[in-house]
Amino acid sequence: MIFKKLTMENFRVFNGEHSLDLQPKKDGLLSKPIILFGGLNGAGKTSILTAIRLLLLGRRALSYIPNNKEYADYLSQQLNNKAKKEDNSAKASISLEFTHTHQSKHGVFTITRTWGVDGKEKINFEHADEDSNLTSEQIQTIISEMIPPGIGDLFFFDGEKIAELAEDDTGVYLKEAVQKLLGLDIIERLNIDLDIYLNKESEGKASASIQKEITDLQKQKESFKAEADAYKEQANELYPKITSLRFEMSQIEKSIQERGGAFAITRDEEKGKQKSLEREIDTIKGKVLHELDGAFPLSLAPNAIGRLFQQLAHEKELKAKQSFNEQFLAQTEKLATKLSLALAADEVQVNELLKTYVETDGRSSAEGAISLDISDREFHQLESLRDEANESKARLSNTLSELTAAESDLDSLTLRIQRAPDEKELVGLYERLRELDKAVAKEKDVYKDVLQKAQTSMTKALELAKRLEKLFNQQKNEKSLQKAVSRVSSTQGALQEFSQKLTQLRVSQLEELFALAYRKLARKEDLKLTAKINPETFDVALVDLDGMEINRKSLSAGEKQIFAFAILEALGKLSGKVLPVVVDTPLGRLDSKHRDKLIKHYFPEAGEQVILLSTDTEVDADFYSILQPEVSHAFEINFDEATRCSSLTEGYFWENHKAEIA
């Protein structure tokens, strides 16, 4: 199957008619599989995925199977708001032209769905070999033959589906998918039909009293079952209302967020912090002034202070020498007398010799200019002042760092306070939010009460079903029913054996397909991993080279998403279907390395046609350059704030910007 053209008219954010060429273009003999759509959040990427899913899956495109009223309400909500305001009779339509081989015939098919404000849908199916007067049910049957139930989710999905599958460690999703792929749900229905057949045979062979008892019990059971179904229907009608209220709450929360509501919530607290920071800054500035008033200025002239202390040290040394000479000279006569006696020399000559030494050699070593002439006490005071200046410089540096940090925090805080809107602007929104919260709580209570009543009625129906089963089992012992019981038992046994063997075979194939896909998409250090799938629970376990299971919960969010992509790829290949792959915003939770793997190894190889819906931060300029050789063509979705509608232009973000610059 290859999509050729998608046409949307008044569908969701697209006002008027928009036609998109989806046919992959060729580069020589090779086809480029990727059609890339770029759009910011809310621009309309999901609308394109929704249109494709709705066209091909019908009401199965929703996360639940809606009743007629719910489906009509849903379709009505998909009608463009601008179109509804301008024309009460406006209609929405979506159309998909595609090529496909159906019942061994290859051709071009066109599906169109149209509806108005009332949500009443009209389906049109065009093909050369098909009757143009088919009913809606017949058309949906043909589409279901092309894309069986459960298959669509494997090929048309968004980031939320990836996240849901990534976090599902129960195996529920995988089990449902495999059962639908293998037709095991049909085997289950066949088993039920065989039980019904046997029960009818048993009832026909029973006595009149037993038949009456069976009939009465069946009527009671059906009555309770109908009662339970009615409660379930009521619950199904309540759930969309709860969903609608929650959606309105999310829109109001979004509006509050856009208006800076997140800042408004903490505004008073932020103002308190602002005053505290201002006081802290004043205190720090006082410390700065205190340091500036002290010895700090001396630290600003380290060279001059150094020279000063060199001079003072020199003068101190000179004064010490001069003092020594003076004291020595005063003692020369006494020293000369003692030396003359000791040496038997002339006292006068000795005295003259000492005086000559002091006045010539000693004086020369003590000569020098003493210009500052400060006392030792003053010298030590200056030393203390110099040391204090250096310490003050270090303290001031730390204090200024504190001041810079505090002023930076104050600037950030002031900006947040300025962003916060006046509380009066948000009062109405917050009041409506509280009203909606109360309404949701009230509706949830009613919803739970209705579900409880449904459960009670269903429990009673099940109790009656058990009594009926007991009666039927009693009748099965009758000789006239032995053959029927034997045939049914043998058939059910064969079906059970067939189901088990088919499941084991397919699970084994799925393990291999999953392991191949995961190794391709995982990072290099994960390449030795294999997989084991429990055929009963369908829980998938990663196994390392030593045969040890790896806890999925220990995987990062990005690794879990790679895990989910690998499961979807494996299931798609197991289905045997060759369908286009449509993916909406799949890369949001992935790191650059995992994105690189998907960009290089998943999207170019996912199918013959891959429609990728991305934001500018998912497939950015770098990733676009990697992906470009595989891109057939691209579209940019532009949202107009004034009209609240979107339009499409050819080219991706970066291509269009380059063209504008050129």
C-alpha cells in the first residue's frame, strides 16, 4: 500500500481544502521513502495522523470503541471551529487516495469520509472493480480486509503510543497485538460458539422441568446482563464528559501557564525572597565599605609598599651597625689597657689601632643615608598594617563574589516577579479551574457508582451462568449427548493445541525479529543483547550474553522508547503487511545518540513509505542533514494565531529559512 494523496477540508486546525501529495519521489531508479512534515507543537501534525487513522480505521481509530452517539460527538468536534462559526451547515471531509493489492488485484482506491456539525458520517469508496452503492458497513469491511483490526496501531502511531508501550511491563499490549495478528481471538470466539452449540443440544434433550428451569435461568441471566450493559452504556456516556472536563481543565492550565501563571503561584513567596536578598545585599555592601575604610587601600600599591619595606629594612640594618660602632668606640680605652697587659704591648698604640679600625673600616660598613628613620615599634606597626591590607584584599575578593552572586539571584528573582501577571487577571481562570475540579470529582463519583452497579448486575449474571453450566454439564452425561460432547471436546482440544503451537512458533519468530530490530536501534554497548518472550504472559525480557535478564525498569526513558520501536517494527514484519508507516513526534524523550540511531536505521528502513511528523527540535538542522538523502519531499505546517488555523507550504524549516535568506 502506498498513499498517493491526502485531502482535508475543514478538518481540525485546517480551514478550507488542503491537498497533500504523499507519493514518494524517485532519485533515478531508487525511491526516497520519507515524506517529512515539520510543525511546532499545536500546529497540526497530529491532525494529519488523525486524518489517516480515521480514514482507514474508522471508529477503531479512537482509544476505545465508541457507541454511535460518542462517535458522532467525536466527529463533530473534528470540524474546524472557524468553519463552524462562519457557516452552521459547514461540513468536514477527509479523503485518501492510495494504491494497494486487494484480492490479487492491484489498483488505485479512494476513501472519503464526510460529516457535518451533527457528526453523521457518510463514507464513499471508489475503485474500478467495486460497486459504488456499497453501504458504510460494507465499505468498512473491505477496509478491514486491507488493514485487519490491531494492524493499524503497528503502522500509524504517535509519541504517546511509543511512551505507553515503552512503560508497559505487563505484556498486555503485546499479547493483544499477537492474538489479533494470529487470529487467536477468532479461535476463542469459536470455542465459545461450540459451548453455545453444546448447551443448545443439552437443552433440547432435557426433561420439561429441566428445560423450564434452564429457560427461566437464561431469562434472568439475560436480564441481569442487559442491566449490566445498560449501566456500562451509561458509564460510556459519562466517561467522555469527564474527559471533556479534564480537557477544558488542561486548556485553562495551559492558558494560565502561557500568561505566566506558574510565576503567579509563587509570586508572594518570590517577593519575600526578594526582600531577603535586598537585605543580604545591603549587609554585603556594608562589609565592602568596611574593608575599603580599613587597610585595604595599601594592597592597591604592592610595588611601592615593597620598596618602602626594603628601604626600612636597610635603614634598620644601618642603625644597628652605627649603634655597635658607637658602643665599641666608647670601650676602646678599657679594651686597649686590657689588650696591652695581655699582649705586653704599648697601651697608646693599641688604643690608636682600635680607634683607627672603628673610624675607618667599621664606619665604612655602617655608612649610608637614613632618610625615614622610624623606630622599631613604628616598623612593626607598619608590618602589621601591610599584613592586614593583604588579608583585607582576600576578604574583599570573597565579599565581592558574594555580592555578585546575590545581585544575580536578585535579577533572576525580579525577572520572575515581573513575568508574573496580576492575580486579578487569573482570578477568573482559577475559579473556573476549581469549578471544573469539583465537577470532575462529582462525575467520577457518579461514574464509579454506575460501574459498581454494572459490576453487581454482571456478578449476578455470572452466578446464573454458573448454575446454567452446572445444569448443562448434568445433561452432558446423558447417553444421547455423548457423541456431541465428544466431538466438541475433540474440536476444542484440537483448537487449543493449534493455538499453543501457533503461538510458540510466532513467539519464536517474534523473538528473532525483535532481537534484530533492537540490536539495530540500540547503542553499540547493547549489541550483544537478545530477547525472550513468555508465550503465556507475552512479557519481553532482554537477555545479555551470559543469559542474565536485564530489568526493563532500569532502562532509561530513551532506551525504553528504542525498546518500543523495536517491538512495533517486529510486530509489523510479523504481520506480513506492507503498509506505510506514519509516526507523529516520536523523538521527544530520546537523547542525541538514540535519535541518531532512529534517524539512520529506523525511518529510512521502516517501510516503502514513511510519513514523519516532527518538531524543529526533534529533527533539527543536524538530523535533517543526515535524513535528507532519504527524504522525498517535505512540508512545513504554519499556525496562524489570528485565525487559529494552519496552512501548509512545501519545504522543511531549514530549507525555507535558507530560501528566505537567499
